[in-house]
Amino acid sequence: MEENFPRDAFEDAGYEAAVVGQKTYNGVAILSRTPLEDVSRALPGDASDDQARYVEAATVLDGRMVRIVSIYLPNGNPTDSDRFGYKLKWMERLRRHAARLLANEEPTVLAGDFNVIPEDGDVHDPAAWREDALFRIEVRRRFREILHLGYTDAFRALHRELGRYTFWDYQKGAWQKDFGLRIDHLILSPQSADLLTACDIDKGPRGKPRASDHTPIWCELSV
DNA sequence: ATGCCGGGCGAAGCCCGA
């Protein structure tokens, strides 16, 4: 819930926040050192969808409007449940909206937990994951459809190496064995891809006590 | 083919994640 978000702590640290949350389950946020404007709190295309999985905001940087979209894309497992259909529909809504965002011709970043493993090299054991909702061909196809609109996977644009992950399960010693997944992505519009100077995954936080099962991915855009 | 972790919720044990 937004009222439980530690807004004051972030303000003290110099950040404004755009937050969308719900009890127990989902939540997304954007933090910015510069004022946020034009905040959208839902992914268009289904007014009945009340899951807190989308927030979008713009801010002016160096006199130029920059737009950030923060998402928590549905997991979709099990694939024989309506959760999988919800994921596919959510991705189709995201594609439609991503197409519309291109018309702004702004530096735009689609960021977050996409729950999509793009390719074989993004999972330790592709064969074992083939039928999982994170790797099913229908899901990867929809992810590629978004890229093919003209977006760039920031990490893959700057790194050819395989086996670089953003998530490791808590179970079965996945972290110790480096059995991970690359499912958190920074997806850039042409105008932001033109400014991309660096992108990487920071494994440090995942190794700490009581860590999240995800670890940060970051990128740098420079004029 | 999942629930061996781990967190949230809420005060035990279920639900959920990926």
C-alpha cells in the first residue's frame, strides 16, 4: 500500500517518489532527484485490472523530457492456469502502449521485473525451463515484439557474454551454484539507446544476508 | 514436476514468488 511506502526516508535522501502499491502482493515505484510529472498509475487497455504492476513518470533532465516506465510483469505460472493468459494479455497491452510511447520521440526506459528470459544464454539450464511461463515461446515472442517496435535491451546491447543473471532462487543453492535467470530488464527507446554509455548487473546485493532474490541492473545515459 | 527458501500477513499456517 502506498501509505506504507517510506516516502520520508527517500525525501530525506533527496528523492521524489511515484508509487503504486497494493497489500501483500504487487508494487512498483520510480525515484527521482528531479521533479516528476505526467505520472500514470496503470497500464492502459484493461480498466478492470487492479494489480499494482505499472507506474510511469516523466522528468526534465538537461532541458529534455525523459520518461521512465516501472513494471512488475505478471509471472504467469502455472501455464495451464488463467495466470498465463493474464501474462500474455498484459504483455500485449504493454506492446500497444510501448508503440504509442515511441510517438513521443523521447528518451524512454521501460524498466523492471519482466519475468521474461529472453534467450537460451539467459538461463543456466534452458531445456529445464522450456515450458516455464518465464521462457515459454509465446512469452519470448511477445517480448521480441516489443523490441522490434524499435526498443533496445540495454544490457544485451553492451554485453555479448552469456550467463549473466539478475535473479537466483532461494532454493537448491541456486545462488551458490550460479543457477540464475536474466529477467530484469532496461528496455530503451531509440532516443535513450542513442544516449546509452553503460549498463551492468550488480551482483553485490544478492550475496548479502537476507538479500532479495533479485539483484540490481543499472544503466547510464549521457548527453 | 514442484515448494527443499523466504517474505507477508498477522499471530499459525497459508499463499505466493519464478
